[in-house]
Amino acid sequence: MSILLNEDFTFIVQGITGREAVNLTRECLDYGSKIVGGVTPGRKGRDVHGVPVFDTVEQAVADHGSQIDGSVVTVPPAFTKDAVFEAIENGIKLIVVVTERIPRRDVAEMVELANLRGARIIGPNCLGIIAPGVGKMGGIGGPAKDAAKAYEPGSIGVMSRSGGMTTEISSTLTAAGLGVSTAVSIGGDAIIGSTYAELMPLFEADDRTEAIVIYTEPGGRMEAELVDWREENDAKLPIIAFMAGKFMDDEEMQGMSFGHAGTIVEGAEDSATQKIARLEAAGIPVVERIDEIPEAVKEKLGAKV
């Protein structure tokens, strides 16, 4: 099993005729994903790698003849909110927003509408989702042959604010023979559609997932929310965290920006040192080198057994 994606999952690509989207579509098709349509206003009748293009999401749904499960949104920032609204209002329940630099107010409104309609947004500013051997949405893993090497089927779930680190962590797990159940690049912006805590119930319900690895960095409250969620819900899955950017705690680094838009250190509790302390106090070991991840996972799995 996996979360969010399965063998029958269908999706469209909004903004499919853009250069990035053309490449992304090819990569997903080569990996075995079921892309049933694309949307670019004014381009109806064309195709991208054999995928029919429509002017609207409504046309794509009508042509498909049944409900479409998801959408990858790659349109420019100024039009992203309208594209996401259009997808949600046409019954699409999983929306991966690749676009970056979207105004925060637009993102907040997108997330609010998704919550009202029972839809889920991954991103924005993310690489998407991959269920190894099943399918992928977005540019995660790159070309199919590269994705297949980095993401072998396994039992470890991966969640990361960094798209690149999603693949780095997964590749390390694959090389260690652990593999990946589902990997989600959640996006690094200050406002995103699905946080660690919001995705955890899906992993907890997945029979295949035996442990979780998360990528964390200074700034934001996502890790604190995850700890609170685990305590409130008596979660069972062991979690291992990889901490990047601990050097940001050094006095000479204070006041400097680092990494993602979400890495805003508002107080001492947002620092790497305090995050590590809180995570470890909650029984979540924190490693500071990628090559330490597999051993930490194995130790947790051994303790679980």
C-alpha cells in the first residue's frame, strides 16, 4: 500500500503546455502515472505526449467521463489560485501545487477552500508525491529511470520541506535496503496545504509503512505540531528526524535568512537546538548527517519489534 496514490489514481496537469509542465508530464507518464488530461486556456485540441489538452478542468472531467482524482498545478503565481479553485470546484480532491512565489493570501484562500470542500493540497513550492512502483505526481525524483533508482518500494515513509532532500533521504533509505512506502515533498513556504501532522494519520493507517523519516530545519512550528499530534493521538509509528542548518544557531548567524520561506526563526523555540531537544524529548531521534538515517531507522524498528 501507499498513501494518497494507487495504481488506479488519475490526474490532470494544469498549465500542461508550459516548458516545465511538458517535461514533468513526460517523467510522470514514463513512471507509469495515469495522466488523463491537461489544461491550458486557449489550447484545446492539442496534446502533450499524447495527453489531450483542454481549455478548462470542467472539459477535462467531461471528456474523461468519470471523476478525476488529482491535479498537478504548474501555472504562473498570479493565476495559481484560480487554477486551484477551478480544480476543487470540479471535484478534484488531491492537488499538488508545484508553483512557487505565490502570494501568501492566495495560498491561505486556496487552503481554506480545500478544507471546506474536503480536498487536500500538497505544496505550494513542492516537487510532489511518489509511491515507488505505483506512480508519481510532480517532478519528484526527476526522470523515471532516476526516480526508480532513488525510490525503491519499501516500508519507510518520507516527508520533507525540501524537494531535493526528499530524494536524498529516499535514496539513502533505498541504498540501505529499507526502501520507501510513500515520499511527500510538502513544500518549504510559510503557508502550505499539508503539514507533517496533517499527513501523519494517512501514514498511521497505511499497513506498509513501518517508520517515518522527516527533514527539518530551523524556523517554523511544524515539528512542534507533529509532537503535539503524536501525544494527543497515541501514534504508533516511530519517527526519525534529519536536522539541517544547526549552524544557524551560532551567534554570528543571527538575523540572516536561510533556506526556505518557512524557515523564519521567530524565537528561541524555533532554533535548531530547541527543536532537537523537543523532538528527542518526545522520543524522536534527530540525526545531523544523512548517512546516519538508515541506522537510526533500523534501531527504531528493532525497538518496535
